[in-house]
Amino acid sequence: MDIEREILETDILIVGAGPAGLATAYKLATTIAADDSLEMPEVIVMEKASYVGGHALSGAVMDPRGLAELIPDYKEKGAPIEAEVSGDSFYYLTRGGSFKFPFMPPPVQNHGNEIISLNKLSGWLAEQVEAAGIDIFAGLAGYDLIVEDGAVTGVQTVDMGRDKDGSPRSNFEPGSVIRAKVTILCEGVRGSLTRMAFEKIPELIADSVPQAYLTGVKEVWEVPAGRIKAGEVIHTIGWPQPSHEYGGAWIYGMSDTMVSIGLAVGLNSPDPTNDPHMKFQRYKTHPLVKKILDGGTLLHYGAKAIPDNGYYSMPKLTYPGLMLCGDSAGMLNPARLKGVHLAIKGGIMAAETLVDCIRAGDFSGQRLAAYQERFDKSWAREELYNNRNFHAGFDGGLFAGLFHGAVQMVTSGNGLFERREHKPDHTYVLKIDEYRNRFGHDPEKQTVKFDNKYLFDKVTDVYKSGTMHEEHQPSHLQIADYDICNNRCTEEYGNPCQHFCPASVYNMVDDENREGKQKLELTPSNCVHCKTCDIADPYNIIRWVTPQGGEGPNYTNM
Ligand code: SF4
């Protein structure tokens, strides 16, 4: 069906109102306002969540360096900082015990950092952006990245009002085409337009190592006073993760009675039953955690993938008509598991480049390439480069990784090897028989009994994320071949999707047409937009596409 689409023209299109996109918009607006010789260009900031911050989720202990550079008086202006970090500790956990490190390894030292809620900080940054004169369109989701004649020329937004089978309903509204001189992708982790950019413009990632991801599962709890101090930061490694798996956990005191707690699990696990949500629930049974949370109340839940390979997995930052920033560009330091400060710094540099383009009246690819040059000379690049081999150092497991991390610290990030290749995460998961050959037994998922008071099943947790989707729309989880799911994957891997999805979207149910067999059933309305399935499916046949704008989680205090 030929659809006539409204065409909107703008100068600059920023996709995603997270820290990177908002920093770009704020720096752009304030720099232009301070220079009488410049005129404000047309700028559109689009955000797929129903409000700015609705999809923003982070641990989050923020290094304030980026924010302080963007808005030096951010504290006086009322930025929502939950607490200054008041104390740091680092533990190795065994099943029932713990060993406290007598010193804090430099990457996990948090002195001078601030505990934030990223979704509150994003909301506050959005207010600053709008006060500076740039409008943000929340609930507007990008569906297609338009690439024409060797340049990105804009984005098509999602159609609204299609039925499950794709046919238009009475309230059908076709998505618009937004044409822009420059499109800046700041979509966060594994953005669907960013994935398209890498497919349509392979040179963006031709020199990059495939990204390595974790899935972070997080809850926010209200706890009785005396359990934790505002600003207290606890990191743990070890149990419940086996030593061959990458990841770790955090417990942060957002206040004297509010706790951010989460576990991040590597998606390059060999285990086809890898279930970050279940591991997180098990984590909460550890005595160290229980003594903080027990008797408290779960307030919020969320989950999100984290791009964790750092410097060597970064794409080229520009292409004619295109800039990439924040998690979309892999701007995350894996040793510190921190990216907010780098995303903000990336946004500042993107804006500085755009101001030069406006001054010159020239938005050519050559001009935009100055963004990459700025990045290459910046402290952000230096920080990422000095930790460039961190994640790869853990390829041999936790203890090898700790050793490599120590060597990298004294060799400015070089370590014992340089630029170890990383295969896409989904290629690390083992088939059941391969797993048996390697570990001597079948994959066995360790479980807990959910009581939905302290240990929560996925569906109850999803309720605490505020997730909403219109049921009548095409599934935003596109499965290329159900036959693989219902037959080959069941036999070979035991359907890992039913385990790795932290929102119970993928379930195997009895197949009424095949006695004794099961089939895959999807519940897309549960999806918290974490992107794990787009990354971890062993056949790489799941594609996450954007549902209607304004849907997905509605995070608060995350
Ligand atoms: Fe995450 Fe995919 Fe599950 Fe959605 S369906 S919650 S993106 S794993």
C-alpha cells in the first residue's frame, strides 16, 4: 500500500533525549544564544518514551565531570543529585559468605562521584533544554533511517494505529518523514536506527570489534532506616555468577532509606539458560544483601542492556548527514561501568561541531568529521583508550580478568595483549550437547521460589516498571523464522529466549497442533525495551523494532 507521508524539514534532528541528546541540544542552544552573530537553527529532539526519562535507567553513580562541563552551576540550578558518594566498598561473594577487599581497585573508586536517578536527571536536563529554546517531542519514535545518495537525510517515524496483522485501523496515522541536514543518533544501547545505520553504512563499524553487552537488572527499594547510608556504594563480584561469566552487582544508598540495587550479567555466557533476572533474584538471597533489603518494599523495577566493550567497539562517529553519540556510539568505560559523563561530553563535542557548521553554513560530511577529531583529542577518548582492553581481559574468566585488569592499570590500558577480538555475544552461547561436553553436565538453571514480597517473578517486576503497550499493533519483536524457534532451537539450545528476557515476553507453551510439542508465544506488551533479545538470540533471528511512540516502560526514580 502506498502511503502518503507528511514531510517535515528541519536543520538538526536529535534522536533520543537521554544524556547525550540532551547535552547536544543544551550546548547548541546556549552557545548560539551567547553569540549574536548566530541564528538558532531548526532543531527537533525526538524521544520514544512517553516523557523524557521514561526509558532512562542506570545504576547510577555518575562521574560529574561531563555535567560540570556542560552546566558548571548544575547544583545551584537544582540538578537532582540523590547523594554525594560517602563511602565505597568492594566484595567478592561466595554462596553464603563474603570477602571485603582491603583496598578499592582504582576503577571502582567513587570518591567525588554522585548517586543519581538517570531518569530524574534526564527530566531535569530536558527542562534546561526547553528553557534554552529547543522543544522536545516525547512519544515520537523513529522507525527507519533514511539514507540516500551516500548521506543520511532523516528519519521516518512509526505509524500509529495499525492492527496486529499490520492493517490500518480507523485511527491509523502514518508516520512522518523528518528530513534533516544532520541526524544525531543518541538512542541509547542497541538503538534500532543505530543498528540500521550499521547495516546500511557498514563502513561505520568496519574497523570496530563487535560490541559486548551485559544485561543489567535493577530494583529500587525503600528500606528501614539504619540499613544503608545516603551515598554508600557497595560493589560485588562472584556469586551468584560462575567465575567463567562476566558481570557484577551494585548496591547504592540513594538516601538513608532508598536503595538502588542491581546485577549486570554478560551476554557472552556459554549457558543457554542464562537468566539475568533470576540471577538477580538469587543475589537478593545472599546474607550481605538480605540484611539491607529485608523488611523493605520494592518500589521500581527495570532492565537494560549495557554496551560494554569500550573503545575498540566504538563506530566511526560521523558520516555525511549523521553523527553518533552516547551509548549508540559505545561511549561507556567498561572498567568503571560508567557512561553518563562520556555521553554528556560526546554531546558537548557534537554541539560544538554543529555550531561550527552553522557558522560556516556548511553541514557537509567533511565538516561533521571535525566531531571525530574533537573526540580523538578529548579526555573522553583518553579515558576510554586507557581502559580499551578491560572487558576482553575477562575472556578467560573472573580471576584471569582481575589479573589482566591489574596489569592494564600499570600499562595505560595495554595489558598483556592488545585489541583481542570479540565475537558477537550470541555466538558464545553453547548448544546443550556442547555445554555438556564442556562442563560435564546439562545446563541447570539455579532458581528461587518467588514470594512476590521479597523475591519477584518477572511479570510482577514488570508491573513495577510501569510498562504499557497498545495490544493492537504489530509485534515489535520480529521473529524471522518461527520454525527455528519451535523445532531446531528447542532441540539445540532449549529456547534461551524464555530465560534471557527479563520481562517474560518469550514463553514456550503447549502446541495444540502437535502433541507433546511446544511453540513460542510472545507477550510484547511486557517488553521493557532492554534489547537483550536483539543481542542474545543464538540464531540472530529476533529483531527489536520500535513499537508506537510513547510506549514501553515508564521509569520513575531509576
Ligand atoms: Fe528485553 Fe527483548 Fe524481553 Fe523486550 S522482549 S524485555 S527487549 S529481552
